Amino acid sequence: MDIDRYPVNEMMTIICGALVLTNGEGVQETFGPGEVVYVSKGSTLTWHITERLRKYYMTSSSWEGTEFGSTISSTADWRQPKEDWLPGGG
């Protein structure tokens, strides 16, 4: 799924499965179990789930200083997302 502007700041830990993120410059990284991923709000990227993904994640529209604003923490379990789904619970 191509995302022009990631809607939130998201910190996630991959519990199981695999995720490939490609940034706006075409740099591709693969993440798997135990790895921590941070995606900044406004990032351009392609999100591709290559194996059923379980992640623990936290999102926020603003992480300035120590204020977390409206933060969501959850454990999620996904297969390849549908077009109307955005990572981070959007």
C-alpha cells in the first residue's frame, strides 16, 4: 500500500511476521520479530506485509517533548491490509 503522507507518528515492535517498508527515496527495509520500527507523521512510504503480521504499537498525532496527546496502544494482528486501511489503526 502506497502512503503519500503517513497520518500519525507510530512506534511499533514486531511480534511475529514480516513487514517491508520502502521510503520515498526507494530505500527498502525488512522488519521481523523483535525489531522496533518508528515511522514519522508525514512520511512517504510503501507498506507491504509479506507474512501475517502481529505488532504492538503506539501512535500519536504529536510527540513534542514529553506530551503524548491522544495515544493509542494496542496489539494488532493483520494479513495484507485492504486499501482503505492505514497502519496505526487509521
